[in-house]
Amino acid sequence: MYIKNSKIGIFKTVNAIIIGVAGFLALCNLIFAVIMLTLDEFSGEMVAIVLGVIFLVLMSAMTAIIIWRAIAIHRVTRCRIYNSIFEEDHDGVIEFSSISAMTGFSEAAVIRDLMWLTKAQYIHNVTLTRTAVVINVLPGENTFVTVACPTCGAHITIRTNGGGRCEHCGTFMRLRENQNV
Ligand SMILES: [Zn+2]
């Protein structure tokens, strides 16, 4: 795993808190609006202005949350894609151009993503050079095992604690304990 799970965990927690707070605020606003509408001492004009302001605040908050979530999901998705590629690697070095070819992202986008993701420590145990990603193969992960493809049964060789793609059907698999053939 080259994804730092603790980092992704924090991300999920923050995500849950934001959604919770936003939901709570929306509920408070709604209750407040209902109270205003039912009390007689507020004039119609005043109610309209307050409701208008509440609506604008809610819309802005919702827009901000939607954008934040889109960015968050995008980031986690990219992390997973790069992690699969790193786990699949056999010799410890992957050129940015190969990652670009595998993902369909431009080479500049791959470099930009990886620089940011490693700096922010979403991805760890890799080192970036000018042209490639050097995978820090941990002790115990530089051996290879043969596993059977869960889809078609073909035998493929993957790194211990790594992953691999079946040459026959393209299924990506990750080695789990006791899955050796
Ligand atoms: Zn297969």
C-alpha cells in the first residue's frame, strides 16, 4: 500500500464533520424560517428578506460543499489509481511517461498529481526523480509469488504485498495472505 491510510482516514472524518455541520445548520435555518412564518409580529417584508438571506447562505454553503467533495473524491480516486500502478510494478522504477500511458492522464498532470500527493503525504514510500517514480520496496516486499487470477484462473507473478494485472483477462488483483498458489 502506497496510500497513507491515516491521511485518507482524516479526510473521511473531516468530510463527515462538514456534512454533519452543514446538515445541522440547514435544519436550524429551516426551524428558524418556520418560526418566523408562524409568528405574527414580523411583517411580510421582513420575513421575505430574512428568508432570502437564509436561502442565499444555504445555497453558497451547499455549492462550497459540493465543490469540496468533488475535489476530495477526485483526489482519493487518483491516489487509488497511482497506488495500483505502484503495487503492480516489478522493478521499482516507473517513468512518468509510462504512468501517463497507463492512466491516460497527461505527463504534466501525472507529475503535478504525484508531487502534490507525495508532498501532502497522501502517498508515501515512493521517491520522485526528474523523470520517474522510484518505489521504495520495503523489506519483505521484494520477493515474488505466483497467484491464480480470481476471474480466469491464469497464473501470474506479483510482488509480495503488491498487486498485478492478469495478462489474459486484465483483472487487477492484490495479494492477500494465504492466497499463494
Ligand atoms: Zn485472468
